[in-house]
Amino acid sequence: MNKLKSLFMILLAISGLQAQPTVKQVYLDKNQPMEVRVKDALSRMTLEEKVALCHAQSKFSSHGVPRLGIPELWMSDGPHGVRMEIMWDSWDHAGWTNDSCTAFPALTCLAATWNPEMSHLYGKAIGEEARYRRKDVLLGPGVNIYRTPLNGRNFEYMGEDPYLASRMVVPYIKGVQENGVAACVKHYVLNNQEKWRGHIDVELSDRALYEIYLPAFEAAVTEAGVWTIMGSYNKVRGQHACENNLTLMKILKGEWNFDGCVITDWGGAHNTKDAALNGQDIEMGTGTNGFSANKKNAYDNYFLADPYLQMLRSGEIPVSNVDEKASRVLRLIFRTAMNQDKPFGALCNQEHSEVGRAVSEQGIVLLKNSTKLLPIDGSRYKTIAVIGENATRSLTEGGGSSELKPKYEISPLQGLIEKFGADKIKYAMGYGSGAPAYDQVKSSPYNADSLRKAAIELASKSDLVIYVGGLNKNTHQDCEGNDRLSYDLPFGQNELISELQKVNKNIVLVMLSGNAYAMPWLSQATTLVQAWYGGSEAGNAIANILSGNVNPSGKLPFTFGEKLSDYGAHSFGTIAYPGDETKEEYREDILVGYRWFDTKKINPQFPFGYGLSYTTFEYGKISADKKEYSADDTIQLSFTLKNTGSRDGAEVVQVYASEPNASVVRPTKELKAFKKVFLKAGESTIVGLSVKVKDLAYFDENSHTWHIDPSTFVLSNASSSTDIVSSVKIKVK
Ligand code: BGC
């Protein structure tokens, strides 16, 4: 009988008449609408499976639903390259040999390009690397606003201006997500310092929140459609940011209608009920700070694991709560891990190197060139001294979670040797900083005096000195986990630079950092280049700029103050920075960065938006298409721009707006438009820029809406926030 049955089954199978499953797995069908798929998958899941989606299963992954063929999610830092593989249960490197990446320039450098097209190329390239490495979520980019130059993580962010950061973050995210990889915009929100980042409770006005700290996140959500966002470690008005009713429920998921996942920063969850009810979707990194003992396989104890399950079972939290979270995670999985249309990605290819180099070149800022030492004509010098530890040091290693294992990294010294020849160049370290170390200081094994003496001797007998210094990725420098302890350059560099200036007048200072710093030697310096952290191609980019193969076109994405006390955050005592250990008040309010310097009439060392070129540009007078506008209008502005020098080059033209008779306090001026314009030598063009009238509004705390006064506004074209060329007045009805 059995034999007969089997024969019948085989015949059925061959004839194709086999019984089809009666319930179609709609969630597997990519042609079905996303919400139909999500609903279908959810309807098949047990409560335990839904809860499992809401927390980590390893250091960098979270659960799928194996029974239904729904894969897990794999995440990786971000934001400057795809990080090396990390162990399942600890922060240790996994020691793979196939996890190298292209190191792209730091986000401050990207912001300094003022070129959204570069940002798209960057996002696309890093997204391809993430995809190739089989990551579903790239933990970046970061858009916390530059409030104090002491913040150890400023190098991972996009500067002090909400408009610039917004315009730059949107294309990055789109570029990443084109690969079927989610970007994770971070750290939401008000994580503007590393000191006490785990508990500091930020108090600020609604205006400062909405006008300064939220816009880049809002653009990421509403314009770029980012699929995930990372809650930050700090508190906001008394509640941790990863389980914050105001920022997650009211603003992100309410006002902005975010349909993606809120992922905690690693260890950012604190309490099951708040996490459940206040918008957290995926809990990562709890109880594993990487330093103290790590309870292995503790994932079931996560706030959004067993304790959450118990509360759902007992009815303390309604099942609709986990349905909502699980739906978000499913949506994310369908968009990424289960996205059947995503490309295959690519790793460490020529194209990615070129993107990295182009971003670095376009981001390098020429700050001073008063004796025209730059561009360097190599044939004029017999001997060139390259001095400074940053000329040879890896600056992709260290720095915290943004650390990278690049396939290669061209140091400035290598780039300069390649450009000017090994026979001309001699190197002296000048100072030593010690090994890059996270959360501890490992001092240099070298004798500081001998390093200094050797450098001075070399400088005194060389025709030209190229000094390559700045900050680095050690703790208390540009590094996660701590803030800088001082505004000065570290490791005795101020003294060293002054001594070098005494023995040689031809010194090109090249500074690598993600932060501003004091420049006590500036009056004696003729030539200064701010070169950020350039990633794999750093050395080639620097050499191309110094030699004039590429004309500098970067502009500062934040103000370089002369001293720390010039900054708003440092003008109100410790309560405004770093806080009193518990609480911090942003007393400078909306006057962050150049808004503060302008309004308080403080001269910066170098202003926001500043940067020179090897050519010169002449601006024409700005004009507007009309005299009077209503609230829904867009103002069309135009002016001529001419490259009046003898080299091709690019200028970042900027438009600032001010409202002289405002009914509330407003900054003296605010950036409202910009464009990077490439012009051949002698060429001129008419630059057109537009500003929406609604972008001239301020946030009205009483009505909780954006408000625009019927009043006169002044719109100015400028080459930096302090170099205003001309202005036009317009009226808003
Ligand atoms: C950082 C995040 C990072 C995460 C995972 C945290 O300490 O703040 O930016 O993405 O670790 O490495």
C-alpha cells in the first residue's frame, strides 16, 4: 500500500500537479506592497519571535526569524569606512584577514567640501563596501552639531551649522541606501560632548533644539528617508535619549513620521518600560562596555528581551507595542537583508580610492598663504624637511568606534616623497605622542628633547619646511569616549612650531585634526593648511594640494576661535560645559558657532565658511527677482562670479540672511544657501541660488510652529561668514 502511495506521489510531482501550499507567503513576494508584506510576516510570528527582533544577538547583529527564513541584521561602524569585524561577544577585533576597507576622509572633511555631490559619491562608495562586506546597517553618518572644540568626536560630524549639515547629510544617506544598506544617522540627539556622555542631562530651549540641533536629523528622516537612527547616550530633559518620549515619540515618530528603526547606541538602553513605551526598537550593546567584565550571552537579559516578554505576557505592556516595533524591524529587514534587488557592492576598488582622494582634496582648506609659498614649485628647492609625527602616523587607527583597518593608507610623507622626490626630502618626527589607545594614555617611548633638537637642526639646514602636525586619534584628542583637555595643540607642538619659525622662514604648516585649536604662532606663520583626516588617500591629496596639481577649494565647516573662552558654550561657566556632572544647560541658546561670534562681535581666528584658493574670485552684486514675497514663495537670487586669477578653481559662494528688526532674538546672520562653483581661469558665470521664504522663519516656542515676521530681511552673498560682498533687502508680507 505504502509503495503504491509513493508511486502516486512521484507521478503527481512529475506531472506538476502537486498540491500547492494553500497559504501564500506574501511577505516573501517583493512585488507586494511593503506594508502588506510586513503585516503578513507579523501575523505568522509568535510573541517570542517578535520580542527577539527587538534586541541584539551579538555585538553587532540582531535576530531574524529563522523559522520563516527571515534573516538577521548585521551592522557595522561607520561612518568613515566599514570597520573591521568584531568578536561575537566582545569589543575585540575578530582577526579576520578579509575585512580591510577603503578609509574615506572624516566627515568634517566631507563637510568642508561644501559639495553635496561629493557627499553622494562618498555615501554610494561606502555603501558599496558595506554591501560587499554583507552589512545591512552602516552606523553613520553623524550630524551632532559642533558646539565646543573640546568634543572628542567632532571629527565624525559635519560642523556647526544646521543648514550645511542638512545639505551634506541627505546625499550621503541616499548614496548608502541605494545599495540596500541602511544608513544609521547618529547620535540622536544632543550628544555634543563625550565627557559624561552616558548620563549628562541636557537642558535647552525649544528654539535651540528646533533651530540648531534637530534640522540635520530632520532632513535625514524627511528628505533622505533614512531607515535607521541611533539614539544617543546622554539624557535630554531628564530622560535618556534612547527612551525619550519627547525626542523619539513626539518629534521623530510623531512630527516627522519616521517609519524606520530606532537603534540604541551600544549600551544606551536603561529601563524596559521606558524603552518599550518611548520609541526604542532595537537594543544593542547593553552591559558590554568593552572594558569591564562582560557577561557572555547575556542577550536574553536585555531590557527589550526577557523582561520585555514578561511585561507583554502579563499585560503590563500591550502586545500592540511589540507589534509596532517588530513591524519596523521587518520593514528594515525587507529594505536591506531581504532586498532582492540590491546590487552586489564592491570593496577597495580604484573608484573608491578616487572618491576618497577627491573628497579629501576638495575638503582641504587653505587658511593662509601670505608669501605665496604655495603651491610649491619643487624645482626651486634642493632640500625639503618634512617634520611632525602626523606625516607618518596612521590616523585611521584609533579614535574609538570609527577606527578602521584600511587596505592601505598613504601617509603625508609618502605622498610628498612621491610628488617631490626622495632625494630632496628628509624627515624628522619632531614630537612623539605615544600609541593610539582608547580610554588610556600611552606615553611616547621617545625622548622629547632629542626629537625636538633633531627637527630644529634639520629645519635650519633645509630650503623649505613642511610641518605636518595637529591632533591625532589618541584619547583626549580626536577620539570617542573623552573630550580634549585643552584647546592647545598637544605634545609640545606650539613650542616646537615657534622654534622652527626661528630657524626657517619657509614653513608650510599642514594641520590634521577634526577640531579647531589655538594658534599662538599664527602671526609668525605665512602658510597654513587645514587638512583634516583624509583616510587612505590622505597623503596623495595633501601632496596634490601643496604642489598645486589641485587648487584648494575647501571652506571651514566650523569657526576657529582664537581661544576657548570665545565660544558660546564656554562663556557661562561649567554649567554650560561640561555641566555639573548631572546636568548641563545650553545657555548660549541658538547662538552656536558663528552665530555667537557674530552676534557678540568676537573676531574669530578663522571664520566659518572661510578658505582660500590659488586663484582669485570677484563677486558681483547680489540681486533678488522681486522686492516683496509671501510666505510660500521662493526667492531667486543671482550675482556674477568671475575667476580673476590664472588658475582654474572652485569657489564656495554663500548666502546669509538676517532680520534686522526681528520681534525675537535672532543671530546676526544665518547661512541659507551655498554652491560650489567651478570656473576656469578668466571665466565668469551668473550664479543662481534660491531661498525659500519659509526657511527665514524662527521657531516660535509659544505656538510650537515655525513663524515668519512680516518684515524686511537682508540677504547677502559672501565668501565666508565674515566676508560679506553685497546685500539685497526684501520684504515678506
Ligand atoms: C558609539 C557609536 C557606535 C557604537 C558601535 C558606540 O560606543 O557611540 O557611534 O556606532 O559604539 O560601535
